[in-house]
Amino acid sequence: MATQAHSLSYAGCNFLRQRLVLSTLSGRPVKIRKIRARDDNPGLRDFEASFIRLLDKITNGSRIEINQTGTTLYYQPGLLYGGSVEHDCSILRSIGYYLESLLCLAPFMKHPLRIVLRGVTNDQVDPSVDVLKATALPLLKQFGIDGESFELKIVRRGMLPGGGGEVLFSCPVRKVLKPIQLTDPGKIRRIRGMAYSVRVSPQMANRIVDSARSILNKFIPDIYIYTDHMKGVNAGRSPGFGLWLVAETTNGTFLSAELVSNHQGQGAAVLPEDLGRNCAKLLLEEIHRGGCVDSTNQSLALLLMTLGQQDVSKVLLGPLSPYT
């Protein structure tokens, strides 16, 4: 294993993504030891190896060394290059796992990034692509990252366990970020959302919408929840359904919540009515937590504030999520 005197040294698999992203942005090599060393199945998991391969694709000149057991990783970052990239994500984690890190890196590429990611679009662990599109993109626009080529598009949906989803993400280059002053979240103006279903009856989505509205209609009249039923090749390889909701405030803050059905072979089946009601309650909980950034995007906002100019940025957050 190569060891550099100036490389940062860490132990354990926690925060692997954040360490590699910050290493890439700062240009400092990192060495991570004892990755699940005492586990029955030691070393890097498939989804982490896939993430490292993704970093290798979007950078130029990165040096990655992994020992035979996969318990030690040395990463010397190259230049963020960008360009057109395609990547097959591991189906153990959703595309949101990879996209969260790309949102941190994409504005600082040499060439505008245009990437096609394939895998699972919605799961119960990571933020879905829909929620990142509805909340993270408006947040990036506050920092001045905007343009015609700034888009996140779901071409195909893919649910666990088969995957088969496809997402297109493109982002322009912005070397300088605007400082932000987000201290007043404002009042809730409207609620938008989408109930989606793949390889199940289209009626499922309508049942989700009715049950979610039964709770939210008590608080605000301006609610519109779309239904999205993809068919054929666009529906991925596995059945499933889910709902995401976004509350928009008078000052342009977006607060989100989402729920996805259990996949085949995982626990008891979920009724669409229960899923709709529970997701509406999660949105009310997120609104109760408050802040100008929802709990999904707290860490993204803080990172972009750190990378901004030598100017003061202010943001009001609710209670910090464990991830942040």
C-alpha cells in the first residue's frame, strides 16, 4: 500500500462518501483503514466500490489502491474533469446515494457534467431522485448554480430488488458560488407531490393521493399531487409504488417527505392508504422541524456555504439530522 506523509488517515467505514468527496474537492489524499475489519464479510461493499469507480470516471488522474481484503483504501484525487459519463450503480443503494455526492462535485468540474446513472431510483434508505430534483436543485440555484443545461430527469423508474431505472443529470460549471442569506423560512404557500406506481395497478396511485389529501386538506387548500404510472420498459424490473411531497413556502424554501412500499420478499405488504397517510404525517413533521433547508439537504447547504467566497452566508436550520 502506498502511504504519503501528507495524506489524511481515517479508520472505519463511517462517512466514507463524505471523506472521498471532501478529499476530491480539497485535493488531499486520504487513507482509510479497518473498513469493517471485524465483520464476517470484511472490506468495502459493492455499492461503495461502485461509488469509487464513479469518482474515478468523473476525475482525471485519480490513484486508487485497495488491499486484497478490501479493508484498506488509499485515494489520491485527480482533477475534476466532468464531460459525458455513464455509470451503472449498485442496486444495493439507490441512485440518490450517488447523486447526493455528485451535487457537491458537479459545479466544480473542468467541463460541464452530463451523466447517465442506472439502477434503483426509489428505495427506503436514500433520498429518491424525485425529492432531490424538487429540493436540492432549487437550493443549488440559490447559490447561483443555474442555466439551461441544469437538469435532473428520470428516464425510467427502477424499484428494488430488480432496479432497471435510469436518470440523466447535467450541471453547468460554476467556479464561484454566491453567498446566501436564508434566515426566514416564511409560511407554507402550497404543497405539491407525486404518487408513482410501476408494474402494479394504476389505481394504487389514486388511492395514495386520496389518503394523503384526507390529512393535508385540513391545513391548506392549495394541494396538487400528480400521479405517475410508467409502463413497459420505463417501469424497470420490479413492482412497487410510493409518494413524495414537497411544501413550498412564501420565501422559496422547500421541505420534503417521501415513502416507498416494501419490495418483494421484504416484510409485510403496505396498503397504499397507509402509505399516503404516513407520508402526509412525515411532511407535517418536517414542517414542524422548520428551517430554510429540509433535513435531506442540510449537509449539502453547509458544504456549499463552506466552499463559497470569503463572504458571510447565513442559513437557518431545524434540528440537525444524524447524517448532518
